[in-house]
Amino acid sequence: MDTKPALAALAALAQESRLATFRLLVQAGPAGLSATKIAEAIGTPPSSLSFHLKELTYANLVIPRQEGRFIIYAANFDTMNQLLGFLTENCCGGNPCSPTNSSGCEPIASSQTS
């Protein structure tokens, strides 16, 4: 992922309702949810939700699809994984990061003694 799409995704997620919407869609999986169900779950008025869904779609974090009379929104897991990869690309000095392998992942401040 390049810097510009990463910035667009991060900017889209930097708002409480959009972050809640995206997290809900991640939980829903590829099946996604209708706007009505999203609005009910996060307690956002449908008029506000349409704006937030537009922003998430523009950032390629959400994929809308038509199903009959409804538009179903699903998280774009490819973009999410690319964003996570972009954020952790240089993590741990190039070593794999994991909770059990902290040798390359210790923050500099914690390895210094006072």
C-alpha cells in the first residue's frame, strides 16, 4: 500500500462513528450488513450514517453491493490487511512481531536503564 491510500484509510477511521461502523462490519464478515442494521447497532441516524459509509467507501475500506432493494455494506478485508501491513512494515527491525518474541519489539525506553 502506498502512502496516499493509507492516509485516506486512516483519515476515514479517525472518526468515532466511522470507526464503530468499520469494526461492526469486520465482525459481520463478508456477508456484511444493511445500512438499517448498521444504524441500529451503532445508534447513528440513517442520514448521518450515509455520509460515514460514503467516506469509508471512498477510502476503499467498505464495499457496497446491491441485494434486491437493499445495499449491503461489507468490510474490504484486502484494504484492511494492506493497511495493517503498511503500518507494521518496518516493525521490530524487520523481525516478525509476536507477543512471544519480544526481543526485536521492545520499546527503546524500556531497554534503557535509569
